[in-house]
Amino acid sequence: MNIFQQDTLLLEESDILYLIKKIGLKNFLNQLRNNLESGFKDFFLQKIQVPPRAEFFFPRGTMESMPAKDENYFACKIVNTHLQNPLIYRLPTIIACGVLVDGKTGFPLMLTESTILTALRTGTASAIATKHLARKDSDIIGIIGNGAQAIPQLHAISLVRDIKKVYAYDIDIEASNSFKKTVEKRFGMPVILADTEVTTRESDIVVTVTCKEKNTPPVVYNEWVKPGTHINAVGGDSPNKVELEKSLIERAKLVVDFKDQAIYEGEAQQVGKDKICSDLAYVIANPITRDEKDITIFDSVGFAMEDLVTYEMIYDLAVREKVGKQVNIASRPKFIKNLYESYFAEIQ
Ligand SMILES: NC(=O)c1ccc[n+]([C@@H]2O[C@H](COP(=O)([O-])OP(=O)(O)OC[C@H]3O[C@@H](n4cnc5c(N)ncnc54)[C@H](O)[C@@H]3O)[C@@H](O)[C@H]2O)c1
């Protein structure tokens, strides 16, 4: 922690990439997983506080502010979901930026790029859920929705399970082709492009990470899911936007990232609070026994604790590596109690 720094540290995309390159992407993901697991434990111990996020709806998308605090810091992420962005504006569906604030003083320590960080922390949250919930011998994964989040999901999960084969489906064949090309080249795993049913039936671990519209039919149906499957449901993260058939959720052990939010934004909105088996923080603190045939679902809606912990990690790295730019976005007036004498003496 560097509370005596001059100004606010600005981390741009190039800074984030520099830091990740410096320690390596795999190491970064492993370190992030350890830190997020500690974050889940701290949330369980009530050392981290998170209110449900505020959501605002526009005709073309959703805006959210995601605050969280621990003993030393406050963080807030501003993030959207605009499904038509790639097609109309050549922008990502999900765009995010974040701020980390010193709890002692309220001074903003860091402003950061957060689109890349969101993808990495969301993949890592699925990896933690997979580590604690999926069968140990799970080695075939199905990824439904092959957009920006898809490869980070696969990469992070492949660090906790020995993935040998990948099935993939997207309504956009170009997205699937691009996914296949990168995964085969980079990770050496064979990728079979198939429809949703085959992708689901053949997989031990299924990740649903689509940007489907609200009030549309589910993506994965109960009858396709074989006993023993673990599902990370990532794309259903808003009211009336769900990816799994209701009877599938009723059949499974449902574990959510954050109860107070999942109950109206996640797959849990279909079945109500009583059907939630537990949250991930509880599972990490008190491992659940899984029967080989159990179906487990991790209902990931996006949890501000994950952003707080990710920002603390990237801030520490940036300070250590002296990366980023100092920007004066929170003034320090010369006369603390007199803004006019400090700033407007010459300005009428
Ligand atoms: N839970 C979290 O923490 C979290 C974090 C980030 C993003 N998300 C969610 O993940 C989803 C994906 O985000 P992204 O950044 O990858 O978006 P993206 O637009 O880059 O990719 C989404 C892909 O889903 C495909 N798709 C849409 N409907 C489909 C369907 N019915 N079947 C198969 N494929 C379909 C699209 O063609 C697209 O390629 C979004 O819904 C977003 O809200 C969740």
C-alpha cells in the first residue's frame, strides 16, 4: 500500500498487458485464483462487504456499478452489457473500468482498465467453482458462447482440471472458428465444433457464456445433461436473462457466487432462494460432498468482491513494478478549507 503517493495511479490497457507479460499469463491466473479464493474466504468471514450491484437499463443495454470494501480499501467497477456493440459499434459487449480507493482517507489510489481484468477474474471464478465442485476426472469441456469470455474461461479452468478435449458452439460460426483456431494453436487441445445438444451431452464440464437476449428460451436443456456434469452458468446475469432450463436447476446442486444478487439476476431467479444449495464462499470454507452422479451448477452473475481483490492485486503489482501514470483527478488544495483561495483567486 502506498498512501503517500502523489496522485492517482492510472493503469491503461498497455500497463495491464505489461504487468501480465512480466509475470506470465498462467502465473497471473494462478495468483489471481489464490487471491480470489482468499477473497471468498474473507467474504465468508464477513471481512469483505458487498451490496447487490445497482443496475440501470438502457434500450440497448445494461449499466452496473459494483461496489465492495474490505478492511483497507473500497473499490467500484462500472460495467455494461450491450449485446449489439460488436455488430453496430465494433466495441466489446462488456466494457469496464474501475477505481480503488484508500479506506483510510477516501483518496482514489488507482483508476484502471477493467475489460481485460473482468474476463480474467470471471474465468478464474469459474475455475474456483470447478476446482471445488467438478469431478476430479472431468477432462472434456463444452463451451457454449465463443465470444470474449470464452477462452479466459477455458484457460482458467484448464489450470484446475486436466482438459483433454473441447466441444464448442456459438450461433456465430466466425466466433467459433476463431475460438477453435486460438485454442488449438495455443493450448494444443482438440476443439470439436458441434451443436448445443452434442456439446452438452459429450462434456463433463459445461460453460454457458452466451450474450443471449432477455426473455428468450434457455440454451441448455435438462435432458441433455448427463449425471456427474458440472456447469458454470456465466451468461445469465440479469433479470429475465437465463441460460439453463428450470427443471435442470431443480435437478442439480445450485451454488451461486453471491446470493443477494443471484436471486434476481442469476439462474437462481427461476427457482427462488430455497433451491440455492449454498454460495461458493461457504463451499470453500465447508467443502460439500458430491456424489459421482450429482449435477452441480455454479451460477455466476459477477461478484464485486472479485473486482476488489483483482484491483488490489494489480495495484500492488503496478506499484512494485513502477507501472502506470500519476494523474491529478482528486485535487489537493493548498488551503484545505478554502477552495476559493486555493483555486479561484485569479478566476472571476
Ligand atoms: N458472470 C460474470 O461475472 C460475467 C462477467 C462477464 C460477462 N458475463 C456475461 O457473459 C456473457 C458473454 O460475454 P462476452 O463478453 O463473451 O460477450 P460476447 O458478445 O463477446 O460473446 C458472446 C457470444 O455468445 C453468442 N451467443 C449469443 N446467443 C447465443 C446462443 N443462444 N447460443 C450460443 N451462442 C450464443 C454470441 O454470438 C457471441 O459470440 C454476457 O452475457 C455477459 O453478460 C458474465
